[in-house]
Amino acid sequence: MEGVASRFSAFETAEGTPDAIVEILADSEPAASLARPAGRSRRLFEEEHELDYYPDSGTLRLVDIGIAALCDTPSASVRILVKDDDARAVHLASHLFFSLCLAELLRSRGRYPVHAACVSLDGRAVLFAGPSGAGKSTLSLACARSGWSFLGDDVVLVIADEPREPIVRAFPDEIDLTQESLRFFPDLGSLSLAGPAWEKRHVPPNHIAWLRLASEARPAALVFPERGPVARLSPLSSDAALIELVPNVVRTDTRVAQRHLDTLGALARAVPAFRLEIDDPFAAPGLLAPLLEGRAGAR
Amino acid sequence: MLWETVRGARNTPEETQVGEHEPNEPTGAEEKAPTGTGSELSRRDFMRGAAAAGVVIGADDYVKPTLKMLGVSRLAAAASTPPPPPPPQESPKKGCTPGFWGNNSSDGQGGGVPWWDTSSDPEWAANGGSGTNPFSQSTLFTPFFTSHPLLVGVTMWVAVNGGGGSHPAEKAARQLVAAYLNASFGAYTFTRAQLSSMWTQAVSGGNSALNALSTLLDATNTGCDGQ
Amino acid sequence: MNEATPPRAWMESSVPRRSTAVVEQRANDSLVLVHIDTGRYYALEGTGDVIWHLCDGQSTLGHIVAAVSAQFGADPRTVRADALELLTELSREGLIDDAS
């Protein structure tokens, strides 16, 4: 539970009836204790851990050594059983497994995760989208350092209930510190919480004094960063932007996947997209600020 | 109805117009679509349906249909942070100590020293090793493994013997070299890919992470046959 | 389905039908398809978009070819050959099957 509390310490809390319940319980035989749901299944992942979706019950089942989880989307309940003397399993319980279940519940409620860092200026957001290693996290920190508001460095939620314009909701999870981000922001090293050898260093965004959080913003630009010697922004068509975003669709419930894809399509149509070649992340704010002038959230 | 099917597709708001000119009439006798479903389909119905589907059609717009595969989507957004490496196998295989592969403080050189003192050392396989030795004693630690300032210019031989110091990086590197040799030799708790990855992450994690890695590998490099 | 469908012979009387395990999104110049079971995603271009939507599980191949030929003023033989090639690819990828 400490892991969960630490990860989500920057999220707003709310009162009232919860939308979902997540139980994390100690168990000596997690996989055996969490039986497979009835009906057919679809294997979504099977490298380090197994991830199966059961379309008949709308249930996600995740298993790894020392941990098993069942996410029942219709009842919005998650059960994670973990061998509490297994440090790696405990970490998975508060991190990857928790994330996968949370993402599934969010999708079922029309909040679609997009693998992107996001910062905003006066309520208008730039999403840095693309695969790991492209420098999204460092770019978002560089913009935040120069006064932009911060919504997340890895995943944000997009809501596109047409005919309304899409909006982006923050997902201020712990910021994972890469070697690159430590190089540009050495002060974060002293703030970070180190864990076991295999765990990246991370820092909750609300522990960073110069980081201002925003809870939501209107997307105004989609930016796909790449390393490049000369800072350059090149326009990208909405078709190309959509194609870059497609891998964000998670293949569980088909109707939810269609709505997820619809949301990505709405986002790609609503805002201009660019490739950003850059080497110095601190050049990003000056290069991107002009994109936010004028119309926001529309081509 | 064909055109109703076309109309069922999703619209792109800015792509609803039909081409400005009517498509050319086919030469020869007037043709109508044959009635596969028992109902007549007029060109106008088709155009209306296509327009509703956001498909722009004009007389010269027949373009060969193509299907382009773009990629395979995996668990993108939700699994954007890589998981930690898998834990030890159910029956973890312990490995030889750094002293076996290097200098053994009490008995001089360890028993495994002659098995990797050259590249593709024949004594490796002759003593039961799988494949060939992954590196030799003169191989440089960096760039075989991710660079750490204290391990630059250091050979595997120096590293497995502790590098002459007690810095967390040197202690971890000592265990790492032994572990990598163990993983290459036969069944071991971790794979070589896992070990490389664990080292890389420990380097970025700093001294506490390096100490943790050293402790972890020390627990699995506790001794083998021949020690 | 998780495996590609073996090649099938499409005939005039075949009735191609879009798989329910496919989600789609219209882009400006193409239609993007994602197969939920395999995770593969595709772009359909040219008249492929139109033919895809004519794979409604009710219209025969013959009907589709005739309709597309008439509306584009294209040689039916060309359209048939192209449509057959497309249907073969679509079924190999598990995106359509034959409802006949």
C-alpha cells in the first residue's frame, strides 16, 4: 500500500462513493487462489507475465511469479493477491499490475490512456507522444521548468465525447528518472526514491518544488519527438498522427477498443501534429509556445 | 443494401463532399448493378452512401485497392514502464563464486580461471561449459557492459577480482562478471540478458542500487561443483 | 483468431464479411483497421475502403465487382482481379471471412 500511496500522492483525492475498489491482499499461492474465469480467453501478453482477457465476463487476469490479479470491469473491482515476502511481486502489485487494471477501468469509463507526456500553457496542451526512449519525459520536464503546467510524463487520459472537443486529463504518476533526465535535472536525483536494484529511480511530481500541476487542458498540438542535432519542427498529417497513436489501443473489449480508437481519431483530427527533432530539451518551450497561440484544439 | 453498408462507415467531418463532377457514363449500353440481393442499386444511391461514409468518389478515381500492414500493437499505454526482470526460477541454480573465476584468496587462482583466459577457450567446453566463453579475461568491462566511470578501461579479470576497491560499483561488477560466466556456462538463476539489464539499471540507480545488485548476485554466486 | 487464415478461393458467389474483431477509424486518405485478436493494424487505401464496406456479409463478390466497376467507370476485369487480390489479403489476415 505504501507503493500505491507513493505513486499516486500527486493525484487529487475525492470524497463520496468510490467508482472502483482495488483490493491488494497477501496470499501464499496467488495464481492458484485466483481461479481463471469461465469462458474463452484471449492472450494479450506472455513474456515476463501472462495477461489474458475473458470477453464473456469482461475480466482481465494477470499472473506473474508471486502475484495474480483479476480485474472485473463490469463490477469495477480489482483483486490483487501477492506473496508479500517477494519484493518484486510487491512492486508489481503497486505498479505494473495496478496500472494495467486501472487503465482497463478507466477505458470502460470513457477515459482513454495515451502513451504521452503532456504539458500546458494557459490551458492549452502539447502532448509528446511516442515510444519509450524518445525523450518525452525530459521534454515535459524542460517545459515545466520554464513555467508550463505539468499533466504527466508518461501517460495521460484523453476524453473525446463528440461533438465536444477532446480534453486531456492529467495522470501525475511518479516520474521515472532516466539517465538522461538526471543529466539535465541533477537536482531530481536527491529527491528520488530509490528501491531495489531493478527498479528505476522515481520521484512523485508533487515533490518537485518548481513543478506546477494542472488537472486538465485542451490539446493544441501533438508532437512526436526524435533525437536530432538541429531543433526542428516538421508538420505531420493527421493520417500519420493517427497511425502513430494506434498502438495505444488495448485489445480487450471490442466496443471499448473501438471507442478508444475513435478518441484517438478525434484527437488526431482536432489538433495539428508535428515531428520534433531536438537534442537540447530546453529549446523545446521556445519552439513549441507559438503552436499554442491562436486557435486551441482545432485545425 | 450496398449503399446503406457504405453509409455505416465512420465520417471524417471535413470529407463529406462528393466530387464536383458526375462520374463519366460508361460507354455502350447503360449498365445497372446486377441485383445480388434482389434490389436495384442506383448510382445516385451509391454516391450518396459513399458520401455519407466520407469517401470522395469521382469518375477518374478508381485506384487499385491496397492493404498496407502498419505494425503490431501490443500493450502500449498501460505497460509503458518495463517490468522488472523475472525473479529466480522455481529451482534456482546457484553459480560459482567470483573467487572460482578469479583469484581465490585462500587457494591462489580459482578452478575456473583456465577456462576463460583466451577467446573461445577450448577448456570451457571441455569442462562442461555450454557453447563458448562469453568473453576472456582481457576483454574490457566497458563497453561489454554499460559504462560506469570506475569500470572504464578495466578488464574482466580486474573486475572479477574486485577492481582493487570496495566501491559499490566494483563490488557489483565483481559479482556481475562471475554471474555472467555462470549464466553462460550452464543453468543459472538469471539469463545473460537479464544480468546485462540489471547492471544497466543499477548503474542508473546509483550506489544504493549497485549495492543491492551486489547483494542479490552474491546470494546466487555462492558456490558450485569444483569449489 | 490468432493465426492467419489459410488462403481461400473467392468466387462470384462468395459473400465476404468483415470480422467483428476489427475496429476501424477513418483518416483523410485511408481507413485504419486494427485486428483485436492479433493486434496487427493496417491502412486500406484507394478503392479498398469502398470494397471493405461492401463486405457486409450480404453482397456477393460479383455484386461488389459490378457495383464498383459501374460507379468508377472501371473495367470490370480489372476490378475483379484487384478485388480478388484484396479479398485474399484480407482473409489471410483474418479481417474477413466468407459468409456464403
